[in-house]
Amino acid sequence: MSLFPDETDQVIDAGPSETPGPFSMLERRYQVVVYHHLENGFDEKLEYPTMEEAEKVAQSYVNGTMEQDGFVYDGAAVYDLQQRTYLRIFGTYPDEAAQAQVEPPDQSATHKGDTIATGSSEPKETTAPDGEREATQQVMPENFRITDDHLGEGGPKAKFRANMEAIHTLKTLETEGRTASAAEQEILSRYVGWGGLADAFDPSKASWASEYQALKTALTPAEYDAARGSTLNAHYTSPTVIRAIYDAVERMGFRAGNILEPSCGVGNFFGLLPESMANSRLYGVELDSISGRIAQQLYPKADITVAGFETTDRRDFYDLAIGNVPFGQYQVNDKAYNKLGFNIHNYFFAKALDQVRPGGVVAFVTSRYTMDAKDYTVRRYLAQRAELLGAIRLPNNAFRANAGTDVVSDILFLQKRDRPLDIAPDWTQTGRTEEGFTVNQYFLDHPEMVLGRPTAESTQYGKQDYTVVPIEGLELA
């Protein structure tokens, strides 16, 4: 069956082709990229629907009339996101790839003040001798494509072995100073992190003694501490769930744009990017050093930052933020958001909404408590800044095979508003099930969006708690 029931179309489908979907306003083809020899080198700015608009903006960055403080960039370029080629260069822009794609100044240069704009508005193809072109194609790294629907599955010892093989491969690549081959990318892709593998870090576990020693030997002290600290929340998302999220986003009308995964792990969402979205530009952020460095090897054409989400800030830049955010009852130290007091999973929503541009969509897997918490402060904050396009409640076994954990989680789809509104729609409220459990009003009103049977389960403390069990014989596929 499809992960999303037919009724989902009523909530998140973009409708007939003549009806604009959530992304119809975001079809901006021409991106402006600026350069300054001191200020972070190259920096990607916004995209524009027409070449003329992009050219004016690029010129303005070079003239110093674009930013309020009058900052003057050394150069700027216009990049065609569909054709994946540079069209125009303004000022000093020391990018050899861009220079090769744009006509030389003596063929089509036009003077604009003190700046020379080179190239035409049409993309140009460059040619090279057959041997040279073949050699270039052989060394160009490509993004990895995930084709294994069972990626990440297996028992604890099998996952440990896959992790260690990936780590050794990564260390070899870094020692030799090269990018991964296709065969090495296959090995790296099997890294699943340390969620559910706490025994490997426990020296008192005799059955894991050899694995414990192998870890201590393979990792630096900092890497070891980070890996041990990730055993509670480093859970990776199954290809089935990822494909279903992309399917929903595609039905909303998204085809290409800037895509952010703010807690990307090794980049499984990038590896399952649909062909229909292949012209998108990918941006990932990952706190864990090993995971982030593996992601950089798997997706060399993506822009992946190995650091915490709190260290990044590109407001109103992305068209889509997607991923499986960390769950936990702790906060992230981000001075721009500390005053909110949100737990980590809710913090990711708040910050991601600021990073996408108006009309952009945030599609995250999150803890059910984003929706079910009795305190509606978080939901009201989100509702004031975004419209809920739809929500899916997954059964408690959705992450069992990959993450080794049974947990009820939700997929939320939020579309950013042009400006905050003082509202509190029904989905910000909770109600009670017949058994007396507190559940978000959205799921009480839309039981078809709960992919399983709500019931009670006994907790480790002997209490009864809400859960969603899978329907027998029905698989998420």
C-alpha cells in the first residue's frame, strides 16, 4: 500500500494541474552567486524568475547598491538552475568552471559602469577533445543513489560491522586525500549511526568486548565521545518513509529549488531524491563529524556543513526543508531561539521556518509530542508562521528495522506564511480518545491520517500509554 492513504489528497494534494500548488510561486530559475576575496569567498544568494531580474541584482551587488550597508562585492554571476550552467559574470569572479561556460569578453562583452558583464543570456556548451573529455568524466564525483529498500536493516552486530567498515573506508579516503569511488560509496552508505547500539560502548558487556575495543581503536577521543552520546537519538530513516515524504511534496507541485536537510546524518534524503527534483541544489547540516564527513563523500555535489544547525543561518533562502529531526527533551543553545525554550525537535521546526522563504515548505518527521503535548505553545508559534498542509501519524514499527526502536512519530507538512498571523487553528489544540489519552485534535478529526490502530500499551513504569500499532498484514510500502 502507499504510506499515504487516498484521503491524504484532500489535505496535501496540489489539486488539478491548472490549480497552483504550494510551490507554484517558487519557480525561480536564475540564481545570483556573489564573490568577495575576504567575505566567505563565494556566496549563493536568492533566485529570480527572469534573467533580467537576476542580471540587475548581480550588477547591484558589484556596484554596492544591493545591501543596506553599501557593501561592494568583487564579482557576481548568474547561474541557470535548470541548465546547470553559468550565463553571466560581472566584475572579478575567479571560478574557472563559470569562466569556461561563459563567452570570453572579446566576443560579447558589454560595459556597465566600471564592471564588465560577459556572456549571453543563453547557456553555452563547451567542447574538449574526446580524450580530455573522457578523462574529465572519469574523475568527476557523482552523488550516490540509494536503490536498496532495505538499507540500514539488520541486527545490532550486523549494523556494527557495517558502521566499522564505513568508518575504515572514510579514514582511508581522508588519509589518501581523495573522493570515494562508486564501490566505496556503497560501503559508506551502509553506515547507520549508533542509535540502539549502546552495548558497543559499555566495557562491562562481555558479549561486546571485541566491538568495544574496535571502536576505541578506530575513533579519536572526540569521535568516540560523539558516537557514544548519539546512541539515544541517532536513528536513520527508512527509504519507504523518505520516498513517501517526497511523493507528498511532489504532489504539492515542487520540482526544483534549494533543499535543506538540517540534520542530514549520512544524507539518505539526498540519496533518494526523485528524478523529477534532480535540478535542485542540496544543502545539508550534520552535527556528528563521522556522519557529516561520510555524507560529504556520498554527495560531493551537495553543500554539506559539518556542524550544529545552530551555527548556520540562511534566512528566506530555501524552498524546501526536509528530514527526520532529532527527538529529545533537551534544548539547543542558539541565542536567536533560546528565549522560546523549545525542545530540540520543536527548535528545528522554528528555525527551519525562518530558513525557508515565504511559500516554502517544511516537511519533517518528528516526535508525536510536537502535536500531542498538552501545552500548545509550540503549535501556536508554528501556526502563526505557517499553514499546516497535512500530517501523517506513523505506526510504532515504522523505524524498527532501521533504528531498532518502537516509537510513534509524525510527518508534518508546514507552508511558511508571508507574515505571522495571530491565530490558533484547531490543530493547535488537543482532545481525548475514548481511552482518555491526550491526542492532537487533527488526528481525532482525521483518523484516516493515523496509519495504524490507536491503542494502549504498558510502559516500563507499569502505566498505560497511547501507541499506534500496525495493522496486521499491512506494510508501509
